[in-house]
Amino acid sequence: MSKFAEPMTRLIDELKKLPGIGSKSAQRLAFHILRVSGDDAEALAASIRDVKDKLRLCSVCNNITDVDPCVYCSSATRNQKLVCVVEEATNIAAVEKTRHFNGVYHVLHGSLSPLHGVGPEQLRIANLLRRVERGDIEEVILATNPTVEGEATATYLAQQLKRQGLRVTRIAMGVPVGSDIEYTDEVTMLKAMEGRREM
Ligand SMILES: [Zn+2]
């Protein structure tokens, strides 16, 4: 028999599924939720429901958004001819932190990893090539992570995009090798953007 009432056990079990949350943390969070007001608990539940119900991918850049096209793709003040390619939608925040990038994005939702069965077809590359084919892009900045997979993805994309005759650049390795650009500070990210190179 469980040491907690059934609804509590169920909440703890759900929380334990979250990344980085073990049994102890799950129990602490569950008891915290039990103590907060009904309004606060309902706000938490509603926000979880809303991200599943209201968020989808931008039909242009694959960013996670509640409006389609997303805020970047529909912005009149952003340079729509300059596209920064990132692996995950969360990486956009790392580039935005520099406050020096005024272009738009393309989210691949992963990186090439033949060992894990991730080939070009598993990534959102086709609609990037279509964007380029339409001829309204002047430069593509490859801001995939400085990992083996990220580098392989950048090299593959550079080959595909060079055929289209546009400028293809790669962010400089101001970002530590083997890390994730999601966790990069503003200065390092800015240096990396400034030091991007032709591929
Ligand atoms: Zn978009």
C-alpha cells in the first residue's frame, strides 16, 4: 500500500516524469501544490493544458508559437532575408539575448545523428530549402550547436544551401565545444555571432 492518498501518489508519479525531478523533489513539489491556494493550483494546471492546446509550430520557421506565422516571421521590422538556423526553438532565446540579431529563424528540431537514426528526413530541412528556393533569403547563419552532431548538420546544410548560391555562414566557436547554446551567456553568444565564417 502507498504511504500517500491516491491523488497525492498520482501527482507525485506525474511530477517524477519531469526531467531532473527525482522521488524526493517530486514529493516536495506535490506537497507544495497541496498547500497553495486553489487559484494558484488551477493556474498551474491551466498553463500546462494551454501549452499543449494552444502551441504549435510556425508554418514558415517551425518555431513554437501560438500565432502562425510566429512573431519573428510576421515582423515588419526584422530582416526577413537573413535567416539564423538553430536546432531547437529554445535556442532562439540565446540568440535574442545578444540583442544584435535582427533577422529571422529556422528551427530544425534536432541535429543529424546517424547513430541514433536521425537523418535529414527526420529534421525540418525541407521547408528551409523551400524558403531559399523562393529566392527571398540572402544569408543563412548556421547556429547549430558546436557538437559532433551540430557540426555535421551545419556541414550538410552548407552543402545543400551553397547550391542555391546564397551566403552561408557558421557562428564562430566562441561557444565551448560540447556544450549547448541554450546555456551561453550574452557576451559569448555575441562574439560567436560576430565571428561567424563562410562555409
Ligand atoms: Zn516563424
